[in-house]
Amino acid sequence: MSLSKQDTLAASAPWVAVVLNLVPGLGTGYIYQRRWRAYWITSALSTGWFALGLVLGQGDGAELGAQADPRQQLVGLLGLLLLAGVTAVEAGIAARRARQA
């Protein structure tokens, strides 16, 4: 007997999904919940954010081994922290809703 997607989500602990999405910040809580679409969207967003930083950082004229601009590093970090926070809250809400249903 296989579980439905809703049953699998309801069986997952909301706090585990939240912690897994917060700590690495890459949507690993979605893997725990077996929510593959949400995981791939999160992975695409974080990869896109990283790639955007690389593209925008090339115009600085920085040479290999030179110190990066602290403002760019802060923007990159804040973006990834925002993504981790949003996915953590969403994973917790989804698990709670599945348990109530």
C-alpha cells in the first residue's frame, strides 16, 4: 500500500522541514517532505541568484584573488537568507495544513 502525497506530507514533522530549509538554505526540507517541485523551484532560484551575482560581479574589474565588494557579499547573503526563510515558513505551513486535513 502506498501513501498519497497528502499522507506523506502529513506524516512529516513540520519542525524538521523548517530546520532543513533554514540551515542549508537550499530547500532540503522539501526533499524530506518529498515535495520535488518545490525543491527544484528553490534550487533554480538559489542557482539563479548565485549566477546573477557572478554576472553582476564581473563588471567590477576585480582580478583573480582580489577582495570582493562587501556590499555584494551582503546582498548575496541576504538574498539566500530570504529564500531560506520563505521556504522554511512555507514548508512548515504546508505540513501543518496537511495534518489538519
